[in-house]
Amino acid sequence: MKEEKYIEAMFHYTHGIKQDPYNGYLYSNRSLAFLRMQQYYYALQDAKTTIQLMPKWTKVCRMIQYLLKVCHRSLLGKCEQLVNTTELQHAF
């Protein structure tokens, strides 16, 4: 994703997920592509899937923290519509 071809990257990660649906790294990378495209809802969904597949991987926990901050800033407090914080608390 160095050339900022986030849409293309998202399609490649989606194809990879169809081939290997239990690969948490693919979900994590697709989450980052969604984040770069400002598709916060989808970024968060993939980050949550990454947590389910790789619960001890700290990188995804930091990504979710960042996503929550971005949601709060960019959506002016409407982040509750995108995130069930109780669900996130149980994920850690």
C-alpha cells in the first residue's frame, strides 16, 4: 500500500480472505486499507475479526484504539452508532 492504491489493496485482501478466511493478518491489512479510505465502520469490523482470530496480537488493539479516536473526531461523537463499546471491552 506504499503507492496509496488502497482500493486495489482492499480487493486483493478480500480475495485473500476468501482463500484463507482464518488469516488474521489479511483482515488486519484490509482494516488498514479501509482506514486509509476513511471507511471507519469496515475498518473496525475487520479489526474486530482480527481480534477474534488473533486475540493476543497487540497491534490490533492499538488499531482499535486509534479507530475509536478517529471516529470520535471525525464523526463528532456519533461513534456509538458504529461501535458497541461493551463488546470491545469483552474482547480484551
